[in-house]
Amino acid sequence: MGSMTPLQLCQLGMERLSGAVSLWEDAIMRLSYLDDQPYLAIPDPDTAALQHRLERLLDMGYKMQDNYERQCERHADHFALETALSAFTEANMALRERQRSLDGDSGSDQDSFVSATDMANLSDLENHRELFHYLPLYEAGLMELKYGNITCRTLRTEMTQCLSDTEFLAKLHCLRLASDELFRDDTTRDWFIEMGRTIIGDLLKQCDKDPEDFYLNYDKTIEFIKDPVNSWKIEDELKGRGVKLMTYYDIVLDFIMMDAFDDLEGPPSTVTAVVQNRWLSNGFKETALSTAIWSVLKAKRRMLKFSDGFIGHLYSISEHVSPLLAWGFLGPESELKTSCYVFKDLVLGYIQDLFSFDKARYTTVEDLAADILSIAKQTSEVAAEQLSS
């Protein structure tokens, strides 16, 4: 650690804190099971005291994560500005201004110089500029990357099937511009909203679950998002969770969808222990798994900065969807497992197509925006065939 910069130590502290928070969440979940019995309605005094201490730890941990992230971003802004200004030429400044006007961002990208390039391997950047000069939009993304103007919460190079971090980050910049252009049209935005509602509702029906509660909470969430009064609250919450920009990719695809698949790939040990216990019936395992998820969501909801905010609305949706997906992915072989993997393949396939040179045109903002919509419509048609009841 002696050779690490203060900013790198700041990031390392955040990672260690995130690990501690995960352990505390796991500990609360373990309290839901004593000797493989369901959660006790009236816990004994020692258990209640321990749960209270854990909840206080989680509360402090979430607040520290929020404050720590903000401090890191402020320092990143300072270092990025000094470095970028020393390197820019007049032509590159003009290019940045053109891209920024499309992105609708007045300068928050500056934090990316640290957050993106410190995480990513950009050794092939110059090779990309030579090989893809015939794709003007992608080349512009590479230029933004060269000068440190692309930020991301998590590198998704492998999940998006990009060949390098350079390719992922440059394409990410292009997709942000194109999706902002695409969603300026209210009709298109409403179509995407309805597509998400339909696909998840069809998955629930395919698995013999009543989707009405999901529909109700989904519609309430969309109503909350559309109200301009809530914009500042949504942005404040998401920035506290490390979401760098308020775009379709950053919120819907990365923060909601890909994070959910990450969680299912590495479930808490308590969940794994319940699912793998061969002495328990499948019916009991499914009930226990649902109880564990609801317990964690209930604990997290108590720690929210805004109880009626965006994250709270997402938790309301998760209460109806997450238990189904968790049992589908972690439970025994069944039609439910097949349906869940079909759903995952559809979502990941859609994201990977967006990041594919073969499926999407990285030539102009307008071309890429058109392809985002075209790929989404193709995906929705396949979903209708495979998930519709």
C-alpha cells in the first residue's frame, strides 16, 4: 500500500467498507434462521439486541458509503480538471463541446479521468484509433477516453462481450449519447416502459405467479419517475450509490439489470446453505428463500435516505420479482429455472447486441439511436414468443 496514491487508498477504503456492509447484511439474514427454522415472530432478547446492533452498523455503513463516494468524486474532479486542461488542444476542446452538447452534461464528466482510467486497461487505445477511424462516433468516444472524459461505476467488459476495456468505455460513451437522443421522443420512451412491464409480467405469468402486485408497483414507480418534482431526489439517491450519469445505460441496464444478475451469481452464504440443504423440502426451501430476501429488503428499506424515493420504489418491485428469480436460478431443475434463464439470456443478449459492431452502427448518434430501438424491438418480439403465456 506504500506506493498507492491518496485517491487509490480512498477507493480501496470504499471497497473494504462495501465488503463489511455485505457481511453485516449477511449477518442480519442469518438471524432469520435459527436451527433451520423460519424467522421468529418474537425473537429472544439476545437476538433482538444483536439485530439492533447490526441495523445500527448498517445504517452507519450506508451513510459512510454515501459520504465517502461524494468525497472521492470531489477529489477526482480536482485532479481530472488539472490534467485535462494541460493536455487539450483547441481542436479537441471543440470536439468535447460538441459531444457534451449532445450528452446534455455541463461538466460532471470530469470525475471520469480517475474513476475510469484508473480501473481500465487502456493499452490498446491508440490501436483502436488507427483501426476504427472509419467509425466517426466510435472514434469520438476514443478521443473522449484518451482525455479522461468517460466515467463508469463498474467495468462491464466481460458481460458486454467487448474485447477490451478500451472498447467497452468508448462504446459506453456512444451509447449514452445515442440513448439520450432516442429518449427525447416521448412515444419511444413510453414504448420502452411498456416493454419492461410486459416482459417481466409475462415471466411471472409463465411461472404461475399473479403479476397484479408487480404491475401496481411498477406503475407507481414510473409515475414517480415521470414527476419532475422528484428528479433531484432520484439523482441524489443514485449518485449516492455510485451511478455516475443519469442515462438509460447507467440506471436501467447497469444499476438495475446487471447488478441483479451479479447478485444472483454470488448469493449470500445463508441463501446457499438453505438451498443446498438436502434434508429440507423444496417447498420449505422456496419459502425460506423468500423470507430471507424480504428480511434483507426490509432492513435495507429502514436505512434509506428517502423512504418514498426511487430506491424504495425499486424495493417494492423487488419484493415481488426477486424471490421468484432467486428460486428460479438457485433452486432445482424445473420449468421455472428454464424460464428464468430464458429471461436472463434475453436481457444479456440485448445488452451484448448494443455493444456489438455487427449489430449496432457506431457511425453517428442518429444511426446508433435507431439501432438501439431496432434491437429492443427484436428482443421484445423474441420475448413475446418465449415468455408469453
